[in-house]
Amino acid sequence: MSSRLAASASPYVRAHAGQPVAWFAWGDEAFEEARRRDVPVLVSIGYSTCHWCHVMSEESFADPQTAALLNRELVAIKVDREEHPEVDAVMLAAASAFTPHLGWPLSVFTTPEGRPFYAGTYWPAQARGGMPAFRDVIRAVAEAWTERREAVTETSQALHDALQAARDAGDAGLPTIDDLTRIADVVAAAEDPVHGGFAAADAAPGTPKFPTVPVLRFLQSPLFTDLRPDAGALAARTLDAMARSPLRDHVDGGFFRYATRRDWTQPHYERMLSDNAGLIEVAVDAERPDVAAGIAGFLLDTLQTPAGGFAAAQDSESIIAGERREGAFYLAGASERADLPAPAVDGKVITAWNGLAIAALADAGTRFALPGLLDAARRAVDALEESNLDEAGRLRRASLDEIPSSAPATLEDYGAYAEGLLALGTATGELAYVREARRLVDLCRTGEGLQVPGGRDPVLGRLDAPIADEADIDRPSGTSALASAALTLWELGGGEEYRAIAEDVVRSRMGRARTEPFAHGAVLRVAARLLQPPRQIVVIADRRDDPLAAAARGMGADTVVCLDEPTARRWADAGFGLLADRVLRDGRATAYDCRGFVCRLPVHEVSELLAGADGG
């Protein structure tokens, strides 16, 4: 039994503590032990709601004979990819040299110095379907280490050097409007003409389908409203196709991780906070209040913890009649579920994912006048301040049952949480949220670009592991999220230095974004925001429920702030110039409708504000 895992802040890692494998947690201790014994290291990466992770755990890691072999030949480390995303990204990049079928569980074999030399995903207990047995893989790795050490070392060094050289370098330049419309056209050309979403016209029925939230949000960029009106319509069609399909739980409104078939059937049933938060944002911009409210209901009813933070995910499996079954709970009707045990929830409160949820709930609550969603977002902020913020004011990656994880925060945590605070601050008018967002962005600013306060994962740093390229696959990457938050600070009049942050991020990533748009949707959305003057609406009113304020919140402008006059002065005094000199005119509620800080004459009537909706 590995007591080293028992106190982990990850339910996934804890679940392996009672196994016969002599697991180590991620840290220096494992690599020191490997150097002492002169054996390779297995870095085994998964997450709590991963079906095949459960299968491999039960087949191999819980098997005494396999465990004995593993303990004799290797040092084994168990990693939760959600708790240690940088470790996962580095190991995935290395694994791509050995297998085109990346996923989890991810099994990476490294030298004692942490240099990967072989990798794969799931291996069965017994050889089948062209896959070797996991025990045979262990034996082969051990044999290569003892009998072909020089070749193993050369492979690991060559891979390390290749990954270092492959990183983006230099300034790719800011895109033009034509650049982004061409990219939008490329994305649109990949739409599945039969089932919606994205797939080639001749794609096989077994082609998996994912929500691809960052790409959908790129298509919803206001830049395309007139230039490519079908871009936003494509995003709405995709959401509608997913909402009608088995990918959506039609009992409580949450969406599953992905579908294993092109027609959106046979979902992989785990439900992730990050996916569902992103889909709320898609639904808000697509004007689908029923879909947004349904997903929000899942977040509040299933994932929100007693302390107020949001849990990471709900499992795909549940124990029914003594047997672990994937999807059985979700396939039952509403009345049948009452008698079934619900799938387990991974209660890990991840800072970045909570930031996504806070922003989504604030946006949906504002656009669709659902104040309960704003209250839930406030509770989540309170929970994160209590458990995911250290004494020095730096973020932690995660917590479990209000106990902080030792995992370091990432740029994703700083950027996504700052975005959540900005969305909640502008929705409620509470300056403290916006000031905290600015503080978090400022912590990441250095003379050499954006960096994590306190540095990268210290173990990876000591191992001299390459820094993995960032991508926006299922959610915004760290630099994309920070660029977006910085651009919002600029839109609030925070200063040109914040726009410069966004420009620098776009320049550094546009080289890859031009050729791989499906992996860079979030940074492309930031680029689109840079190319169009933002629409900024400020309403000064004595009451939050003033009709002028309500109308402004429903207009979908880039920035909407509704405040009373004294609060507006406090915002301006805090350095947010958009609020400077915003006062009641003639003692009446007043709306200031601006494009890139250039404002129309103030108006008092809802009809006058709405008359400017198209730029008049």
C-alpha cells in the first residue's frame, strides 16, 4: 500500500493509495529513488472520471503480480492531469513521438533524469487486438534499460532536443481582418454537413466528436457579425445539434465530454466543469437561454460544493447492482434515477475551471436576468479566496474539501480566474472583483513576457523538461486567458499596457494559429477583439433594476457596466478611465454608448439606447 498517496488533494490519486504498486506522488523523491536504484520511471497520468483509467487500474495496477513486476523494475509515479496540467502537457508532447493515439491513461517511461524514451496509453492485462500486455511492456522497457542503455539515452536526449527546438519562436505579427476571415472560412469548411459539428464529408461513422468550445467562441466573435454572418450561425447550429443529441443529458441539462460517433451518439459519459462552463458562454452568445440555464442548473445542482466552489467533474460510471457500469445512470429516465446511485463527483476545486464557471454564470445571469447565477458565482469566488489563495496572495492550482493542493498554479489559473472576476465585477458593479483581477494579471507580467508567479512546476524545472507549446483545445490556454483578461482591463480604461499584453500574446502564437486553427480558437478570438473597436456601454442609475440598465445588459456589447454615481467615481479613481466623468444627466438615469472610447451623446430612454444597437 502506498501511504505516499493517501493525503493527496486529488481523488484520482487517492484512489490508488491502497494498491500493491509502490506509487510515488509527483515530486523529486521518485526521481531520486530511480537514480539511487538505477531504474527507469513510469509516469502514469490520468484523471478521476476517465473510463479507461479505471479499467487499467483494475486490470493491472490492482493486480499483485503486475505490481510486483512494476515495483521490481521501475519507480512508479501517479499523476492527476487536472492537478498537474504542465506535467501532462510535457508528457503528452513527448508521447506524440511514440503514438498517434494520444489520450488517457497516459503511460510515459523516462530515464531517472526525467527524459521520456517510450510512451503509450492504455495497455491491457493480456495481449489482445494487436496490443501487447502491460506486463510485456514493462519487461521490454526494463530489458532496453539494462541491455541497450546507450540507445535509450540517445533516444531520450534526441527527443528532448527536438521538443526544445519545436517551440514557437519570434514574432509572427498581428493578423489582418482578411487573415481572420480566411481562417473562419477554413473552420466553416470543416462543418459536418450531415450531423453538425466538425468532420469531413466522407468521415467514418466512428469519428469522435468534441464540443470544440474555443473554436465556437472564435466563430462568435463580433468581428464576424457583418463580415461573416454565417460564422455565428454555424456556432449556433453546432450547439443546437449537440443539444438535441445524446451528448446532452436531457434530464438535467449537462453535456458529456464527447461522442464516440460522428452522429453524436454513444457519448463518453463523464461531465467536465470546463466543457460545460464554456458551453454556457456559447449558449449566451447564441441566444439560447434554455440551454444556458440547463447547463447552469447542472453546475449548481451537481458540481457546486457546500463551500461554494465547483467540483471538477462527474464520473461516467456508477456502481449498479454491485457492478461498475459506464453510462447506465445517464441512460435511465428521470423517475428511474431516483433509485440509482449517482456517479461519483471529483470534488477537486480547480482554480482555472472555477474561473471559467464564474465568468459563464456571470454572463448568463446578466444576459438572461437570472440573479441566482450571480449569487452562485459570488459563492465560488468566496470559496476560492478561502482555499485557493495562499498567504502571499498567489493562487493555488486546486483544493479538495477546502484543503489546498501542493500543486503549483499555472498561467491558466491566473488568466481564467481573472476573467471570471472581471465578468462578475462588471455584472455586479463590485469594484473589488475587478481590482483583484487586475492584481492577478499584474502578478504575471514580467520584462520577459507572461510568467507564472513563483515560476513553473519546480520538479519539471529541475529536470530541465521542455516547455510545452500552448494550445486551446477544449478550453483557453493560460496565455489566451491572460490576454483576454488584459484586453478587458484595457476596455475598462485600465491603460494601454494591457492591450499590449494581448497583442504580444497574439503575435507570439499566430504562426501556429494560422495553420492549426482548431487548436488555437481562444487566441484567435483575442485577435478578433483587437481588430475591432469594442462597444462599451456605461449606465449610471440609482437602481440596479433601472430599465435603462436592464436594456444595456441584454444588448451583448463587449463591455457593459451599470453603476450608481458614487460607485462610478470609485471605479474611475481606481484607474478605470471608462468610468471617468460618468454622471447622471438632469438627475435621470443616463447611458453612455461608446465605440473604442468614443461615445455617442448620452441618452435617457431605452428606445434611444436600442436605436444605437447597430452603430447609429
